[in-house]
Amino acid sequence: MSTDTYVKKKVLAKGKVKYQAQVWFQGVFYGAKTFDTEKLAREFKEASLLAVLRGELQPAAARKAQRRVEEALDLPMSHWASLYSLYRGGEPWQVSPCRIPARWPSFGG
């Protein structure tokens, strides 16, 4: 169980220093954020680790999957009808090309 408050120090091209707090717990990545001061980075990391322990913060991969599901559920019914038509072997001229997404939604990973 890693609960250290170590933050990475990054020196930018013009000599400006930034501090990155990465939140890892039991080998699972929960998030990262960059700050101007080391104190803010440590406070963020400590607060995030406490949120993980309380079960209030999900892993980054789980948040991304949830966001993709919510985006898919927000699509209009015409979108799903066109996908269903293509799946059932509908002819291309029966499906409006403006309703076919440029990128097919994939769920879960």
C-alpha cells in the first residue's frame, strides 16, 4: 500500500519549476495534477489518497469508461436506429450518412 506524498519536480524550458502529484494506490492509477508549488501538490495528493481510502474516488480507467457510457446514452434515437439498420443488413442508401458516426462507439475498454 503506497501512501507516500512524494511529488515529481519538473523544470520547464524557461527554468520554471512545476510539481506533479500522481495518485497511485495498490498499483492502480487514480489521477495526476500539476501545481506551481510543492505544498499544493502534496496537499492534493494527500486529499486524493484519503478520498481513495474512503471510496469516493474511482480509478481513472473506470471514470473514463463511465464517461463513454454516459456519452453513448446521450446520443439521439436516430443514431441508434441507423446503427441497428446497418447491423441488420440495411442498404447503405437507407441510412442517412450524416447519422453514422465517424468513430464507432466502443464500450468497456
